[in-house]
Amino acid sequence: MTTFTTEELHELRDRIKDVKFGMFTTQDAGGSLSSRPLTLQQLDDAGKLWFFVSDQESFTHELLDNPSVNVSFADVDDHLYVSVSGRAALLRDRAKAEELWNPAVKAWFPQGLDDPHLALLRVDVQAAEYWDTANSKMVTLFAMAKAAITGKPPTNVGEHRHLGH
């Protein structure tokens, strides 16, 4: 269950709206973590992330035993890093697939919405945090150099915030 305020959800959406790919991390039966890039289709008003996936991918089967996941987003040029944790579910929802469908998805699913392996992956977001160092590189480098010289942690290098919980 999402524990975000409406304001926090909008803040998260604003942070990741231009970052199309997330590194989706799952845990296998042996406890090993693995990640793969997935294209974010939507962060809806209920605090759910949506992705298209193939039901033949091994990681989709791992979700049955351990639905806890993490999705990380990074926009290196804008110095933005976001980590989202939640619980994932593999779904077949034709109406939602039609809502989210776009021509780029057809590259992965040539049969379109009728592809027998097309599935939706929904992540019910439980918590998120971000680091946004929107300062220019020079300001950040100066703050880090100052910290190295003074032995004190850098200040004013950006914003770090936890959302949800």
C-alpha cells in the first residue's frame, strides 16, 4: 500500500517524468540481486509504476516468491538519482495495456497487444528517495574540494529527501 501524500506523489512524478529507463532489481530464490533496464510507461495517481514485460523473462517468475523490488532512475546530466521500493505484480490487463500502448513497445512485442507473452508489471510504490544535485558541476566540484581541504562533509551540493514510508 502506498503511503505517499498527494504532494509527495507529484514530487516523485516530477523527478522521474523525463527519465524513461529504470533499473529494475529483483531477488532470486538464492537471495542474489539482479537488475535489468525497463522502460517506465506510467506513474499513476495511485502511486503505481507500470511497465510492459514478457512473461517469458526469468525475473518475472521470481516475483511470485519475492515481490519486493527496487527501481532506480538516474539522469546523470541533471545530477538526479531516484530509488523507488515497492511490491511488484505481473498482470494481464487488456484495458490498461491499451491505455499504455505506444508504437515503441511494438519493437519488443511485434504482435502488438495480441502478443501471447505481453504482460504488465505493476509496482505498488511503498517508499522512494532522491538525490538532486541540480547545482552546476563547478559549484559541486568546489563544494567537494572545500570538503576535502577542510575535512568537513560538503554542504549545499543538492537535495536529498525520503518520500513515503
